[in-house]
Amino acid sequence: MAGVDSGTSAARPNPFARNWFVTGIWLLLAGYLVYSVNALGLSWERISTGMGFAGNLLDKMFPPNFSRWELLLGGLIESLEIAVIASFFGILVSLFLGLFAARNMMSGWVSSPVRALIALCRTFHPVIIAILFVKSVGFGALAGILTLVVASIGFIAKLFAEAIEEISLKQVEAIRATGASFVSVVLFAVMPQVFSRFLGFATYQLDSNLRNSTMVGIVGAGGLGGTLFSAFQRFDYDFVAAILIVIIALIMFGEFLSNLVRRIFK
Amino acid sequence: MSSAQAFLEIKGLQKEYVSGNPILKGIDITITEPGIIAIIGPSGTGKSTLLRCINRLIEPTAGQIIFEQADLCDARGGELRKLRRHVGMVFQEYNLVERLSVIENVLTGRLGYMSAWRAWRRNFSQQDINTAFELLDAVGLSEHATQRADSLSGGQRQRVGIARAVMQDPRILLADEPTSSLDPKTAVEIMELLERFAQEKNIPALVNIHDVNLARRFAKRMIGMAGGKVVYDGSPEGISDEHLKLIYGGESWLA
């Protein structure tokens, strides 16, 4: 028996000994950070001159100029439409793709290609997709809608699939045992288990699409972004400020909407 | 149903999850009589697998299961679903759809009889709705009809599970350890319900059960399984300590 004060027992390895491998990785990381800051020429001087310009810009932005409110309102309405239409179709398509991508519902022959498609949708940033669509279907809202549909699929189809993969198969087994068809099994055993999570993802995506709908315009895919970009190019910084304020209002409105939906379906 | 025609005929049923390592080694059971038939045996001997082969939640490896003049082992797609809807199943952990209401859970017993489109709109026939409420009355849960299933206690859930199975208008009931998650009193009540529905519908109820005494009390026939084979098939009175030793092994548990 090894007593607490026994001095005779052999030295045990210290479980908290320094792991030089891990320490090395941390040091390497710190070194790379320092190198990057130097490589990009970041210095206090650079930062302080930058801040000077920023102050200059802020001066020109205030007070915000709402005199061209018709242009502003037109862009806002278009952004909102793009976001709502893209969310509707994006969520609809994602529902099916999510189901087909769930590995506990589908065989690998179906789920693997669908998962690859979803991954492809998520590969590119929406700005890149928007440029591709503007080049292929032309300037305007259609390109924006297609962009956000693709972005929605890339994001929530994956979340839908993961939610479905986490369901309890016991309930599925019971519904299958009643002689229900596959579609009925999905409707009565799968959907009830994932519906509230789907709702959460869908409102999050609507929120995200609202945000992104103001961005796609910058590359010519319709909406408030286009108005913003041209205001920047014409140095109308007071109008820029007005647009930014409207975007903030739009996003808060989206937040309010998604809270409302969540409360209704609680 | 004439006595010459069996409710269920299982012939040479085999199942291997891993090739070369069978869990069911040729099961032959013919069921010609209604009422409770208890299947006893140690854990892992294939009782659950046997039941799940009957409604094809598990694919049998070999053998035949003759039910309603068709071989369940061969049935596919729509034909399989049509046979399945006449096999009511009760689960050990109830397997209710927790986020649906109690009455919706009972009505899922009709899914095999209706299109998914009608089911989705909850367009159940008035007759089905009446039957569902009558069944809830029969299991004593009418006042919980609109509650969510996950708000019920274990015994209440199992009653809903039984109502769902009976809602299918089954020609046979399967119950996989229906009482194992319940207290002794509730377990007896659940067995009484199964017995009652089997009598009313004049159908057999195949019940996997751990509790030998509970099985003896309710079963008209007992099937003892050990090592993937049927080692006893006969009346509950005929089962001796020798048989139980053969089924479960050892004897210290036989007080």
C-alpha cells in the first residue's frame, strides 16, 4: 500500500509536464503574426494617417442627406423584394436538398452527390456568385435573386441535413411500421422532430439575405447596393450616410420580423 | 378465419447481421389461435429481431413469413406497405412522435391507408377520427387527446402506442418488451390492454417479455428462445424449471 507520505515509491511521470511540440506550434503561430504585421507595413504612423482620413470622411457624411429619398426608397424596396423572393425559393429548394443530403434517410448514392452540390453552393462568397450571375443573366434584380438563392442553399440545406441526421430513428421506425409511405414517414416522423429548428434556420437565412441583398447591388445585381456604390463614386458622402442609416433600419426590421416569427411558432 | 388457415406462419427464418454469424438460426412458428403468445428468452437471443423481421423493419436473410396469403419476406414497395399496415407494433420505448399531439399519434395508425397529401392536410375520414377517440376512451386518455405526446408519463405513452397499433386495424399485434420500461402495476395494466384488444379483434398478439411470471399470467402459449432457436413452444403450464434453465442458463435466479 502506497501511503500518502511514503518516500520510497518510484517517481511517477508528471502528467502536467510541458509538451514541447504544442509549445512549438504556439511559438510558430506568434512568429507568423509578427511577420504578417511587418510584411503588410502596418505601423503606428500608417494607422494614425488612416484615422485622419476617416475623420475627414465622417465630417463630409454629416448631416445625412435624404433629399433624394425617392431613389433611396426605390433601392430599398428592390432590396427587400430580392431578399424575400430569394429566401422563399432558397428555403423551398433547401428543404428538399436537405432531406436528400441526410445520410440517415437516403442511401449514399443519393446523399453524396447532393452533399457535393450543397458544398459547391457554399464554396464561393456571394460577391463572386453575384458577379458570375451578372455576367450570365445580365444586370438587375434577377442576378441578385439567383445569387441569394444559391447562397441560401449552400448554408441552410446543410443545416437542414444535419438537423435531420440528429433525429430519433425510433419515431421513424414506429411510423414505418404502420405501413406509411416514405413521404408520410417524412411528414409525420421527420418533420415534427426538426420543424422548430428549421424555422430557426429559415428566419436566420431571411435575416442574412436581407443583409446580403444590400450588397449584391454593388456588383450590379440590383437593390440598394447599386445606389450606395454610385453615391460613393460621386463622393456624395452625405447621401452615403443616408443610405447606411436606411440599411441599418432594414436590418433591424428583419431582426424584428424573425423575432416575431419565432414567438408565433414557439 | 378457419382453423386450417394460420394467422402467421414462420418457416426456417434466418437472420445474420454479420455474414456467417446468424442471430436467428431457423425459426419455425405457426400461429393459428388468437390471444397473447409470449416469447421469452435472454437478452440478445433475437427476440426483437424476430418481431422486426415479421414487419420487415429488419430484412430477414432467409426463410418465409406467410401472412395474409403472401410471403412477407418477398414483398416490396407498395405490397409490403399494404401488408405492414395489418401488423400493429408496440415498442419498448413507446416510440411516439413526441412533438405531435396524442390524437395525431393515434391517427398515424391510418397512414398506411391514405395518401401522404391527405395525411399532410390532416384530412382523416370522420370514421377514423371517431375510431381514434373511441380508442383513446378505451385506454383512458380521452382528456389528453390534444396534449403533446411528450407530456405524458411512460404508462400513458404506452397506452397511446397500443391505441396507435390497434388503429391500424391489425390482423396481428407485435409487442417488443412493451412493459420493460414500466413499473410492475402499470406493466400488468398494459398486458391487460393487449389481452383485451387481442380478444376484441380476435387476433394474436406476439409479446416479447422478460418477466416470466407476467408471461405465465397472460399468455395462452409460450415460446422460449435461446441461442437463436425456439427451445420451448407450448402451454404456460407446461414450462418447467428445467425449461427455464435451458432458456436462460444457470439456476441461481430461480428462487
